[in-house]
Amino acid sequence: MELVKPWRNEAGYMRARLLEASYEAELAAKFLEEGLIRNAAGRAYQAWKALLAALAARARDELAKVYTGMKRLRSGARISEVDWVIAFMPSSRVRPVAQVLARVFGRDVLMYTDVALNLHEYQYNGPDREGVSSRYPSDEYAKEDIERLLKGVEEVKRRVFESPLG
């Protein structure tokens, strides 16, 4: 299944990203059950990033105030920078995007984003008692944050996309 481009079908893009967030969260939970903590951290990060992309599509107008340029795709087509950020949600843009989205959807978006970025770092570096290459001194601390982030994915998704006020 090819991901729908947000500049072509915003509703379809949001549905696809929400589905991706659910699948990634489910996979993260299974990895946790199996004791595969670093793999679970990676899947939890991807779940949050997919949800963040759906939130970004929902708040496109706010993000368009920040991302005002144009981007050229490999195909040569030019699209607005905001649509590029929403479509690709590069890790380098995750936190700045979350800061804008926190103004729209609540400050927990920024808190969960920071947890997700910490887990992303942990996925690659593992635990570090000294705190040099990872913020987590042991797998147990990372596991706690994975569980926290997975609850956050469901909570934010439900509040924004499933509530009558969302």
C-alpha cells in the first residue's frame, strides 16, 4: 500500500498514518512482551512519529506559518515545505513540529515527543550507566518510557481523532 500524499488527499493521509501508528504501537507492545526492549523502543518511536504526522496534517495551517518555503522532490516536482514536512516527518523536524502542535493539541504532545526522541536515541545506543550515549541507565528505565509512550499514542489519538470535539 502506497502512502497517500497529504497534498492530494489529507483525510486519506491521516487515516493511513493513524493506522500506521496503531500497527507500530501493537508491534512495540509485542516486542516488549518478548523482552526485545531496543526493538520495542524503535517501534514506539515510529508509532509516535506516525501519529505526529497525522496531527501535523490536521494542523497544517499552523505549521504553514512556520514552514513557508518550497521543496523539490526527486521527481523534480515542487511542493510546499509544510507538505514536505507533513509527508516525510524527518526526525530532525520532529521536535520543532511538536512545539507548534503542542500549541494546538496540548503540551503533552511535546512531552511525548521528548520521550519518543529519547527512545529513538536508546534504540541505537542501548542503555548507558554513565549517561553519555543514552539517557537510560538500564533497559528497565527505557521499558517504563516505552509503556508511557504507547499509552500516550492511544490517549492523544483518541482525544484528537475520536472525540466529538476533535
